[in-house]
Amino acid sequence: MDDTAGVRSHDGTAPQGGRERPAPGPSPAHSPRKVLAHGDLLRRFVEGREIRPVHVRLDIMGPSAHSRPEIGNGRESGNGPESPNGTDALGPASGNSPAESEIPLPTSEAIALLRGFAASGGRAVTFRGVREATRHPGYPAVCDAGHEAGLRLGLVTDGTRLGRPDTAECVASTHTWVRVALPAGTEAAFRAAATAPGRTTLASLLDDVGDLRQSAIDPDFRIGFHYVISERDPGDILAAARAARAAGAHYIRFDTGRHGGPPGVAPALRQAALLADDAFEVRLPRPAAAPEGASDDDGRRARFDRCHYSRFTVAVDAAGRLFPCPQVSHDPRYDLGDVVADGWPDVLDGAARAAWDATEPPATAACGSCFYRPQNELLDLLLGGRVALDDALAAYADEVPSTPHADFL
Ligand code: SF4
């Protein structure tokens, strides 16, 4: 067997931590080149014709970049008080009631938003946000409606609710992928590291993930763990990889955060990578991001002068506000309009979005270190004709005949 099978870096660069040989590129499901699976859409893009986003990252638990205190006064009926308290951490909520700091997008509005997105050409939704999406009181109803509208669903979660029958049934019947935060690889470290309310034991989290892998209906279903390396014992890295693999997860993804992790974790990552095989992927950290204010991840100037990526994928917050991407969705300066109140067509064709399309993003406040730079640079090359679209499509099709989760751009 190829001893690099299943070992990936997030972006195809040599993984942080000093591996002696280059890693293979990211898996097709996570590749920034995934947009090349959308030939018709790309053709419209390079010809300067109208395109609509196919993927939305939706934060349904809030709070949003704008405060919407009226939402906290009973708009989500039957779920208790929801007034914001201005805190940033997940509150101590348990059961069905959101924490006081959570301001959910009302279920009926979330359903309308997803149906409208599907009607305007949307194909995929990722539920993600600072707050835990599965704590939304209407999460199963929202997911059922989105699924029935033809959307594919992905979820980034802390995993605390994956064992609840209603959540587990919802995820198994409607989701295409799930990424679960793994705070630690042993029970002792798990107890010390886990801060999310409702967390029980590492064993129960692993069981829940294994159960979902068995019960999920979508033939393309993938579930895996996300482990952020911190100052803890490097031995926990290997323990986490072993636990993820034993649970039946498809992968474990290691991250060091935007400013790099602690030194000395390379040996542990090398050992973890040895657990990878054809059935279990180990994704190693990308290099640390540049300091605040630098041009991009490796210090060179970003090679794009418009945010092309936000033509294909967008973010919506819990107030129904559209933003170009999650990286800037905390910042009201990037607000492009209210897709709940005004509908997708009006906002997508509106003046705010047109102005954003004409903006040079690398010069703007939150885009100086664009997380989606590889996508933007590829799209810029195609738009400018410096890479011929037909050549790029043919090369990609040759390399990746079938792109997993292609609509989650
Ligand atoms: S961070 Fe990147 S993807 Fe996001 S809005 Fe800025 S340029 Fe676009």
C-alpha cells in the first residue's frame, strides 16, 4: 500500500511540523480547485454573464453582525427568552432552550431562506457559526425543508447533540457531511478541554459519530473530526487520531489556528499520519497565516483584485444578512442586504452587492489575509484568460473524474 495514502495537507503545501517529504494535495472534497467541477458555471463566469451562488454558509444561531433585539422577544415561539446579553461564549443552555447569548434565526424565516436559495440556483448549505447550529430549536424542521427543496446539507458542530434522537435522525436522513470538533483524544484530556455545554464523555462522542456513519442515508456521506492543536500534551495528538479512526470517522483534520500552533508537535503529527489508509484520511495543518496586515498567507501580494469567490459561495448570518464570505461576516461593513426580508434575487442583484463586486478586496480591512485566496487566484487566472478554461477543465477532469461534495465550494 502507498504509505502516503490518506495523508493530506489542507492546501497541498508541505504540512507544518517538518515532514521530510511533500504531502499530496488536499483531497478533491476539500480542494480549492473544486470549482473546476462546475464547467457550465465557470463558462458563464469567464464570459461575464450572470451567475448565482451555489453554496451558502449559514449561521442560524447568531448573534449577527447587527443586533436584532426584536428577535429576542418571542419571534421564535415556545422556546423561552432569547434576549442577547452581549457575551461571546456559548452560554450554559441545555435542553431545547437556546442560551441567552444566542439569537436564532426564526425557524419559519430559516425555511423561507433555504427555499428561496434553492429557487435562485443554490445547491448546498453548510450550517456553521460561532454558536452551535444543532441547538437551534427548529434544526430538524429547517434541515427537512432544505433537503426537500433539493439542497445538500453539511454541518460543522461541537457534537454535543449528535446522540439526541431527533438530531441524529435529522442528520442521518438529510446531511451529506458532518465535521465534529474533537477537543481531546483521551477521557482525562477531554474532561479538561471540553467547554461546550451538554458535553458528556469522549466515549459517547465517538459512539455518536460511529453510529451516524452507519445510519446516514446519503451514499456520499462523510463524517470526520477537527482537532485544533493547542499547548496541551503532544501525546494527545496521536491519541486523538487513534480515537477518530477507531470510532469509524472518515478523517481527522489537524489545525493550528491562524497564527500557528506550539513548537514540537511534528513527531506527534508524523505518528498520527501513519494511521492514514484508504479508509481513514489524516489532514495535516497548513502553514501558519501571515501576521495581521500582511498581504496573505506567505507574505506575497494576493494575485486577485476582485472577490470572485463570493460570486459562487456566500455567507448568511442569523439576522438573514448576506455577506461575501464567513471571514467577513462579523463585520457590518461587508453587509450586502437582508435575504429574509427582501429575497435572494433582490439582494443578489442589489446595489450593495454590485458595489462589492467592484471593490478591490485585498485592500479592505478584513480581506488582507483572505482565507479563500487559492480560489480567488484561480478564478482570476481564468477570468483574465491567463489560464484557458477548456484546458483547466480538461486537466481537472483527467485528474478528478468525479468530485465528491462538488457543490460545497
Ligand atoms: S476574505 Fe476573501 S473571500 Fe472573503 S470577502 Fe474577502 S476577498 Fe472575498
